[in-house]
Amino acid sequence: MTNNELDLHGIKHQDVQLLVEDWVLVNQYSIPLNIICGNSAKMIQLVDEVLTNKLNIKYRMWQYGVIVVDFV
């Protein structure tokens, strides 16, 4: 894991929202931020909820399971 990449493989669903929120805020100056969700629709949904609902951040998914935050 680097400052601009967060790999969620092996992370429990209940830990995702707090981890993603904290990581995005700490690394907001290392844009673009890549969040690796893998092929889990649930993991993608959890990350989406944090980014759109809690942080009001728009993102793109250039490949299924890889979320890219270009602006914070």
C-alpha cells in the first residue's frame, strides 16, 4: 500500500467505511487515489457509500473493482 493506493483485499466489510474515510482524508494531497476493491460488489458498494454519501466525493471506475478519486 502506497500513499495513493489502498488495497482492500483481506479487509472485513465492517472495517471498510472507517478505513476508507480516514485513508482518503489523510492522503487527499496524493491525488489520484486508487482504491482496489476487487470483484466484490459489496466492497464497491461500501466504498461508494463513503465517497458519495459521507465525503461527497465523485470518483470514476476505470476498471471494475478499481475506484479512482481525482478530486477531493
